[in-house]
Amino acid sequence: MNKLDLNLLRCALAVAKPFWVSPERRRAWGLVVLLVILLLADTQLNVYFNKQSGEFTSALAAQDGARFWRSIRAFLMLVVVAVPLYAWYYYVRDKLSLDWRSWLTSRFLSGYFANHAFYHLLARPEIDNPDQRIADDIAGFTTQSVSFLLLLLGGVFQLVAFSSVLWSISSYLVLFLLLYAVVGTLIAFGVFGEKMVQLYFNQRRREADFRFGLVRIRENAEAIALYHGEQKEQAQVQKLFGEVYANFYRLIQWSLRLNFFQYSHSLLTMVIPSVIIAPRVLSGELEVGRVVQAEGAFAAILAALTLLMGYLENLSRFAAGVGRLDSLAASLQATRTGKFPGRERIVTQQGLSVGLEGITLLTPNYERILVKDLTVSVSPGQHLMIVGASGLGKSSLLRMIAGLWDAGAGTVLRPCSADILFLPQHAYMIPGSLRQQLSYPALSREVSETEFQAVLEKVNLPDLVARCGGFDTELDFGKVLSVGERQRLAFARVLLTRPRYVLLDEATSALDQENESALYRLLRDMETTLVSVSHHRALLQYHAQILELKPDGRWDLHPAAGFRFAEELA
């Protein structure tokens, strides 16, 4: 077994094992047992069909009408048994694949959403297109795993069932068949195997990149149109498709070579059995029907022995998908446990307030230091405002407090997730109704429409319900609302959630000073402690302390009273 086979087997077992030892294992193994029984019955029926084919051929050659019609009646009886058996076989196979996909998808989704893994994967470019891996690669893995397992079992059953048939006709034919199959398989995998796996892996990645490029244009259509960036975007998408085309062209070139080999190898098997046993038939030692039986048995055994060679292209696709799933699973596990070899991480501890102790913050790729040895405490009511020039790490520091970044050293003290809420500059609007927008992320919370309306009036959106057609009309709020309206709606969520701490990252950047001040007063009166990133001087009055970030990771902590921005001092 070569390096490719061993690595494929290791990855496949790592991805597959959890399902087969999970609480769902009894049902899954029950379906496997049923499939094996059906497969055994299928193999025996194939032996009977092969025998009857030879029988009515011999009857025709002997011009024996009674024997011929007896054989036809037996054949039709086999058909009556075989049809429902085949139908149930494929139903059970597909049901097992579907159950496995459902369980595995839930497992990957749990890991994907745990500890913000979906966010942390953005900093790992080697894990490209995790959405495609979860949506497409899992489906391909489960379906193809079941199919390959059954093909292997069916091959073993066919080998056992038909070997005795072929041996009774010609032992030389069996020996020749074994040599022919082994040589063909070694050539196929030695020449084509690893190359085609790599090409299929690249194809999956490039197809996903091309699809993502088109989705990105749709999501940013307005900005592109305003910039008149159509030519640049078209060129970029055309480049992505060019990579798809180039890789796929190399793939079909290798497929052409493989097809030359496979078809020449398989077509010869149509004549080899006849050539080997022809002298015995011509001498009258064997009936003509025995040639038909020999050809059927030869084909069945050869299919079993060259199974991997015959499915080399499918196996290459399968190997590419398995590798992508295995690497995604490893990344999700590392994110869940926080074990990244050779890299120090910031430790997060739960407490009643926000505090930073000896924090050194780096970019997620560990290439640049943003803040060095920062210690600051944000006790309830001691609102903190973070200021500094662009690019010094203000938003990064806020994301670290929120639990999104942990590259660096030190300890973060923060309340539990239910007591802290983060408001980014670009307020996120979920697909759904206005009621769901206001309740997000606690969608199960019971809030009256009167309370909803009162909060909307506080954030200066009194007519939003009428504009949306009620609380339960589903709309694309990302397009219906302006940037400023989305920011005010995000503040409405805060007023409904009433967290102990709010982290605001330029959360009022699209608002005029009057609306901005009104919203900050609402938060202050609600006794929520604020940690804000902003460059608006008017917001100083709502904070007790100012954290000023400086170049080279330096920082200063000032009282808000009397603080002046650097440009004011110039």
C-alpha cells in the first residue's frame, strides 16, 4: 500500500469513526447488516442469472426446445425475486448515507460555531471555503464511503461466488485473471493515482473560489456600481474562472490517458475467456453455453479484482474531499481546545467586570505587535474610550475583549456572554422579520409589541414598523435600511437586552451628532458600562477614562476630563 493509500485511509477513518461509535451507531450498524444481507442475496442471484444465461444458450445450440423454455421460466422467476431486492438495496443504501450525512453535518456545524471557530478560520487561509466543505464535501464523503464499502464487499462476494464457477470451467483462466488484474491495478495507481487526487483537490478549491467571487459581487453590487468597478471585478472573476478552466483541462488530459488504459484493459477481457477455452469447446469437451458462463464469471471476478482501478476517478474525487474534511476537522478541534502548537494565547477568565492584565496583543498571524503589556480595569460605571491613529489596533483590542482575538499573551477578565454585547461599525442584520431583528440574538425572549415600539421611538425609528408592514413581515433589512438606520436598530437591541457591558466599535459613525449623543445618553441612563472606540470628541463626556494607543505598541491611560486629541495639541 503506497503513501497515498495510507494517508487516504487515515483521513477517512478519522472523519468516519465518530459516527460509528456515536449514540446513532445501533441504527447505523443495523442498516449495514441489512445491506450485507441484501448484497449476499444479490450476489447469489447474479450467479443464478449467469447460470441460466449459459443454460438457455446451450439449449438453443442443441436445438432443445423443452430445455430452453424451462430455462426461460427459471430466469423469469429469478427476475420476480430480484427486482424488489434490488430496489430495497438501493433504498437502504441511500438512507444510510443520508443519516450519516445528517449526523456528520450537525457535528461539523457544532464545531464551526463553537468558540467563534467560523471567525477564527478567516485567519487561516489554508482552510479555504469551509462552507463548501460542510455543504458539498460531507455529502460526497458519506455517499461515496457507503458506495465504496458496498462495492468492496460486493467484490469480495463476487470473487468467492464466481471463482468456483470459473475454476470448474478452466483453472488456467483463473490464474491468468489474477495476474492480469494485479498488473493492471498496479499500473493504474502507480501512474495516475496521486496526480489525479491532487488535481481533484485543486479543482474543488478553485470552483469554490470562483463561486465565492460571484457571491461577493452580488453582496457588494451597490459599492461596485458606485465606483464603476465593473471592468476590474469582471477581470477578477474571469481570472478565477481561468484557474478553474486550466486545472480542469489538466484533469481531462489525465482522464484521457486513464481512459486509454482502462478501456484497452477492459475490452480485452471480452475476448480473452473465449480464446482460452475455445479449444475445449471446438473439441466438443464443453458446451457453447459454458463459454457464456465463463465470460460472465470472468467479468464478475475481474470487476472484483480491479475494483479500485475501475473507480480510480471516483476514488480521486473521494480522496480530495476526505483531505479537505480532515483538515477542517483538525482546525475546528484546535480552535475548540485552544491548542495551537508553538503559539502563546491570551487567557480569558470570567468575572464581574472587564479587566486587562499584562496584555500583549498581536495580529492573528503573529506578524505584528499591536499593544504591549497593557493593564487597565473597567469597573462598572468607569466607561472607557479607546482612541488613537488609524491602524494602531483599537478595533483589534475591542475584539480581543469580546473574545474574538487571542493571539498574544496576558489575561482578560470579562463577564459572561449574556452580560456583554458588541456593536460593530457595520450593524449585522439577520434574514427575517423586524421582531427577529430587534430580539437578536435572544430570539426566544418574550417582548410585547408595545415595548418594541417604545424602544424604536427612543432610537428615533418611530415609523419603522409601518415601513416594514408590521413586526412579522420578512424583509432584507440590509437593503431596506440605511447604514444609520441599521446602527440605530442595533442600539435598540442593546436597550432590549440590557447587558452590563457594551463594546462599541465606531457604532455611531453614520449618525449625526444629535442622534449619536441621544443614543449614548440612553446607554448611560441604563447603567450599562461602555467600552467605545471612536474619534468623536463629543463622546468624551460619556466616558470616565481614555486609553490612547500609540505607535510601536505603546499606550497611555488618561482621565476623560480635560483630555485633548493629538490633532488638537498640534
